[in-house]
Amino acid sequence: MLSSLLLPAIVFLLASSSVAGVMVVAFYPRVVKASAYRHRFERIAAVPERQRGKRPEEDVRDRRRSVEKTLREIEAKHEANARKGRKPALAGRIRQAGLQWSTKTYSLISAAAALVTWGVMLFLGFGMLVAGGFAIAGGLLLPHVYVNAKRKSRFARFASEFPNAVDVIVRGLKAGLPMPDCLRVIAAEAQEPVKGEFVTIAQDQTLGIPVDEAVQRMCERIPLPEANFFAIVIAIQTRTGGSLAEALGNLSKVLRERKKMKAKIKAMSAEAKSSAGIIGALPFFVAGAVYLTSPDYMALLFTTLTGKLVLAGCGLWMSAGIFVMRKMINFDF
């Protein structure tokens, strides 16, 4: 009798346990997940008001630390490059000058300049040895001076046009355009050499290079403070966030103020430069006038040893005076 009552009870318990196990397996993960979400929401809701008030200050402090870290990294990189003290290689200087020359083309131009200088010296009546010395100097110096002049002129045009490009980026960002599209607008609409540099940046981005690294490469191709400022702003915004339009707007104001200061310095030093030019050219005009009126009197400077020594001394003193005046009227800022 007892066994007949116990057996159904055992079967009922086993069946209930099986059903309960199936229910637990089916619904327990959802219940636990919901409980975890509820606990998380409760912890967030339980944050004290004083901690909530400190969060904006902590965010500002963290962003400031991030900006300082980025600036230290950039400054350390520039100091390392300055310690190396390496001037750009010949190919880099040609690229910075905007010339489509190769090193082989530069060598051929140097050889042609040497031959032309040698022929001119022979035509003027100098001997073979003197003409050979002038030919070596001409072959080495004339292409170098030409490349440096083109490089300086290109840098000046870039510095003059670059603030307009920054303004285009600011207006594009305020209108809702992304940064790559703003760079492409400059690459299509700006004037050279800014256009060519931003075309290179757009091509680098097409290859998958980040915008801050692409801009840093432009800074290496155009070693100017304006390009360096632009690269620093982009690097800081990429790492720390913030309003890029506002930062570039401030940069545009700084660049335009630098441009105004440069024009003001040029205007203020124009009188000194004119005086230096007159003082430097006056001895040659006086010597030419004396030679026209009394050629025998001036011929002693070219035919006697004493006259040649006097000419050499005058040349050295004139060079020293021109160098000093150049240093006095040139401003670096």
C-alpha cells in the first residue's frame, strides 16, 4: 500500500524537477542579463551629485593633459630634428622649389653653367687657369642660387595664400562639410603652390594615410611656421577632440596678423634697405665716373700690385659692410 502511494509521488517530483530545469535553462540567462542591466542603472543613478558636478572639470583637466602631452611630443620631435641639423637633400630642395628636375638634370645644368661661364671668361680675355676657376665656381653656385631663389619665392607665395585656404576650411566645417571634403575643395580651387600641396594631401588620404599624418608630411615639404601651426592644430584636434572650426578660425587670425606684421616690417625697413643699396652702389658709380674722366689714374688699380691689393681690401671691407647692413635690416619673427 505504501509503495503504491510512494511511486506516484516520486514520479511527480521527478517530472516537476525536469520541467523546472527546462524552465531555468530557457529563461535564466535573460533574467540574469536583465538583473545586470538593472544593477548597472542603479549604480549610475546612485552617483552622488557632487561627483556629477566634478565630471566636467575632470573632462577639461583630462583634455588639457592630452593637449599638453601632444604638444610635448611635437616639441620633442622638432628638437630631435633640430639636433640633427640636417639641411634638406638636393632632391628635397628641388622639390621645395617646385621644379620638376631630377638630380641628373641638376648635374647637367651645373655642367652647362660651368661651360657657359668658362666661355664668357675666355671671351673677356682671362687666361685658361682663371677661366677654369670661374667655371668651377659658376657650375657650383649658379644652379644652387637659382634653386634657392625659386624655393624662397615659392615659400613666400605659399605663406601669402595659406590663410585664405584656412578660411575656406573654416567656412566648410561650419557649413557641415567633413574635413576631407574641405581639403579637396582647396585642392581644386586654390592657387599654387597651396593647391599642389593640398592635392598631395588628398592623394595621401586616398591611400589611407590619416589626415594628421598627411598634414605633417606637408609641413616637412614646406618648412614654414604657418604650415607647422596648421599641423599642430590638426594633430591636437585629432587626439583630443574639440571644435576644429574654432581652432582653425583662431589660426587664421594669427596667420593674418603675422602677414600684417611682416608687411609692416617690410615697409619700416624699406628706407634702410634703400640707403644700404645706395651706399653699396656709390663706390662703383664713383669709380666708373673717375675712369671715364681720368682712365690713366684708375688704370693703376688694375696694373700695379699695390692697386690690386687696394682693390682686394676694398672688396673685403665692402662685403663686410654689406653683410652688417643686411643683418641690421633683416627681421626674423
